[in-house]
Amino acid sequence: MRLSTALIACALTAAPAFAAPRPFEGAQIRAWADVLRKRGDYEAALEAYQKEMAVTGETADCWKHIGWTQKALRRFADAEASLRRASQLDPADRETQEDLESLHLSRGLRLEARMGGTEPGTSKNAFEGELIYGGFNKVELHAGGSWTDNIFYESVKGYANAYWFYAPASYLKADFTLRRYDYTGANRPTPDSNAYDRVPRGSLELSHWLNPRLRAGIEYQLFAPNFFYDRSTRIVNHKLTGELEARLGGGFTAGITVAALRDPDPAQTLILGRPVPGAPAGTVCPAAGQPDCAAATSVAFRNEFLLGGSLSYEADAWGIGVKYIPNRDLDSGFDWSIISSLDLRPMDKLSFNFQWVFDRYSDAAGPAFAGQGGNIWWATVRYQFTRPLAVGGGVKWVSNPSPADVSGTSTRNDPTILLNIEYRTILF
């Protein structure tokens, strides 16, 4: 009995020592939470920060880290509440105030205006405006429009899409686009002579990280164009694209891209108002029923494929990448293409981007292009003037076998000036 009483007394004496948190326990939990957050395991990191606060009590710094993690999870309302609590506990913490401002800007309405295009393609001039809204948890909305002069045609496009981030870096995207073409040139650089008029397009894209090192993506597009020379006929085309991206370690990333397209075969499709294959040169078809002209539109579909790969390296202040893509436009215009890029980030607010595209034209690309090579050079600079405002500019130069004159329009072998403006607001 005396022994039992002594044991109970010892237990009661020791109980407070076991119940009270030891000073280093909170620091250990914090260190582990920070490791999880840096790894991208945000759910586990959030749980660890909450355990830390259960041990150490409420602190401004812990609320701030919780807010950062919730923002990475795109739980914006929760992140704002956490950062506001951190600011209440420590009103002098300037970093928390800046984090709140950054959160408001990332959630708010963003306007982007671009002149000259966003890719090193062969377009001579392009103007595009886009609105992005990120005020919803896990959802980001985009809408915009553009006008493009590709020398051989002009196009006007309007689009709207939505991203649902069901995980921090994984998303499902739905898009609808309507594009209208107007053909101004007498010659085209690819064999796709089945000129479209209006092209409504819908697509679904899934990008999913299987684990921290491996990402898989798949996109399906359905588009239903009519023809510039026969607006009464509408067809349905399909495109399927798959990607696999692997982080190899040491800053290296490798990728594989495969795509398949089902669309009209220009060698077999007869478009109302167009000469039939083999018609004498100079045959004009203003209407159906003319000699050597298609009496009715007859569409023969074909399948196009590509299988390409990429390799890139990313460091803190720079990155470099190269892609090999055969038949990159999926119209047999190119045999293969090499797309290379170099990014330089000498400081937080300043970045440079350089790209070089080399295209080898296929034998089906017409006498001026068959077997020839083309080059596109691209150089831009971007500067973040203020937290809401960033401005970029540069130049694009195209050199390919394009004729010196196409129906009175200048050749594409000349520079295009690039200008981009991005402005963020706190409207949400």
C-alpha cells in the first residue's frame, strides 16, 4: 500500500512536467512545417503549423506562415483571415502588410495588353487584350480577344476559359474560342488550302502532378469550322494532345508530347467555288457549275500525328530549354522544328527571354518552301515597375523562303515590335 501511494505521488508530481510543452518542441514542429511547405506538401505543412500553435499558443509569425500556406493552396479567403490575424497580433510587421497587399493583387482583376503576339510565330502584327480574375478559391477566369496579321490571312479571335485548381499545381481547364479568318494573300506557305471562315472551338485540358517529380497532361479539342469558299458547309474536327513531364533532379526536366489531329485532307477535299485538283492554272470559280470547279463541297478527312520531346534546365537566375517537334502545325507543312529558349533573371524585377525557332519545311509545302529552312528569332525584356504594374518589350525577326511580295503585302522577313503591359488591381 505504501508503495502504491508513493507511485501515485510521483506520478502526480511528474504530471505537470509532462503536460507543459518543452521550449524546443514548438521550434521542432516549425522546422518540420517549413520543410513540408518548401517541398510543396501544403496540406501537411498547414497541419504542422496548426500543431505548433496548439503547443506554443497563438503567435503572429505562426499565423503568417499559415496564411502563406493557405494562399499556396488557393484558399484565399482563409489566407486573408490568417494574415489579418497576424497583423492584429503584430501591427509593426511590415512583411505581413505586404503579404496582404500581394494577396489582394493576386486575387484581383488583372489586365494584360500585348502587341506583336505572345509566341515566336510567323505573325507580322498582333494585338491582344486579356482580363484575368482570381478572386474565387481554386478558380481562375480568363477572357480576351485578339487581331492577328499573318500576311497570308488575318484573324479575329474572342475567347473565355476557366481553370479549376483542384490541387495547388494541378488543374482542369475549360475553354471556348471563336475565330474568324479573312484571306488577303494569293499564296500560302502550307498545303492546307482548305481555308476556314469561322471556327468555334471547345476544349478540355487536365494537368495533374502524379507526384512531386512527374506531371501528366491531356487535352481534347473539338472545333467545327465552315469554309471561306463555302460558308454553308460545317464540319467537325478533333484534336487530342498528351504530355508527360519528369523532373530529373539537379534542375533538369524532360518531357514528351504526342498529338493527333483529324481534319480535312487538302489533296482530296473539294470546296465549292474552288478549282478541282488538276484544273488549268488560273481557273477562277466564282460560283458552282463552272468548268473545272467543284460542284459541291466534298470533304475527305485525314489523320495527322506528332511525337516530340523536350529538355530544360532551371537555375535560380537563369533557365534554358529545347524542344524537338515534328509536324508541329499538324498540317504537314513542316517536317520538323527545333524550339529553343533562354531566360535570364539578373534581379527580382528584371527578366530577359530569348527564343530561336528553326523550321524545316516539308516537300508538301509548295515549291517556294519545300525542303527549305526558316528561322524565327525573339528577344524580350520585362520589368516590374511596381507591384501592380509590369511592362515588357522586344523584337521578333522572321526569315524564311516567303516570297518578296504577296498580293501587294510585304514579305514576312522583317522585324515585329513587341510590347506587353500587365496591370493588377485589388478589385475582387
